[in-house]
Amino acid sequence: MQIQIDKFTRSRRKTIALIIERDGTLTVRAPMRASKAAIEEFIHEKADWITRTREKMTPILTAPEKQFTDGESFLFLGSSFDLKLVGRQRPALRFENGFILSAAAQKRGRQVFTNWYKERALEVITERVNHFSAQYGFQPKQVKISSAKTRWGSCSANGTLNFTWRLIMSPLSVIDYVVVHELAHLRVRNHSRKFWQVVESIDPDYKTKRKWLREYGETLYF
């Protein structure tokens, strides 16, 4: 089976990584010294996984884009809420057990929703970072919200934690797992057995949350 590589990068990483983007394209990240033969063999071994992952994405890829009209549903903290259009209001988007959008902002609905999600993500995720930091003695430098599409979170060398705003659409328990994951990197920078022991000591059910992200992470878009 011939697998097409859509984007290829090399870095100082130690292992080869395959990333299926939301549009189904394949990104390959490889170590500087990895040979072409080794990379091709790795992709061949993962061919079935690549195919299955793309097939799971098909319903998402073919779903119609949101039009921000009455009755459309949007995710927030793992639940789906309907959208209601109203006359002019400030702010343009409010949440009262459902989304309420000013009709005047309908044409820029995507940006309005994105801004709202980013604000809520910063509030909720910062609170969860502070919660676990106080309880387990972590000392992150800062919490930032990004627009990353392929990474839920990251931990920089200086202790800054980055999280994609898309996480705010997932259940709080899943957000907590990603927060714990990145906090654990303040103690163990790699994904060794020791790292996962730190994660498990804080979130014994972390595997269930990881599985949720793998199965439903592609739905955290609009």
C-alpha cells in the first residue's frame, strides 16, 4: 500500500511521528539522522492505522460547515447546546444554557465563537492548572491558549503551558487529563514510564481520557 506524505519535517526529536491532520493529510516528523528507508518502513508498518484514522475522520470531513443559524448545535464542556439568533446585543455572543448570538454578528459567527471559546478556555484551564498545581506542588510559569490543530497541549522549556482553545469543547474530565499531562512534563520532560507514573498518580483513569481524545478529538471543530 502506497502512502502519500503531504508534509515532512526533520528536527532533533528522537522518534518518528505520524500526524493525520483534520483534512486527512499526513504529516511526518522525523529525527535528523533517520534514514529514508527507516522512515518508509515505519510508515509501511503504520499503514493500517493511517487508513483507519482517515476513515474515522470521513464523517467530520464531509460534514457541512456551520452557518450559525437557529437550531445549530455547538459543543461546550462536552455537551451540545443549541444556538438562538436574537436582535442586536452586547456582547455579540452570550451563553445561558445555550448559545445566543446577535443576528448582526451572524456573518462573522465563526470568529465570534472562536473568540468566545478562547476566553472560556483561558478561564477554565487556568483554574484547573491552579487547582492541580496547588494540590501537587507544581510551579508552571504561565498558561497560554493557542489555536493548535494537532496538539492538545505542550510544555515549554521555561515552564509555560500551552493549550489549544478547542479543548473547551471537551468534557472537563478530559481537560483535566490534558492539564495533568502537561504539568507532569514539568517533572519529566519525555514520555517515559516515569512520566506516565506521575500522570497516573494524579489521574488514575487517564487512559480513559486519552482514549476519548483519540476517538472524539476530531469532533472538536466547527
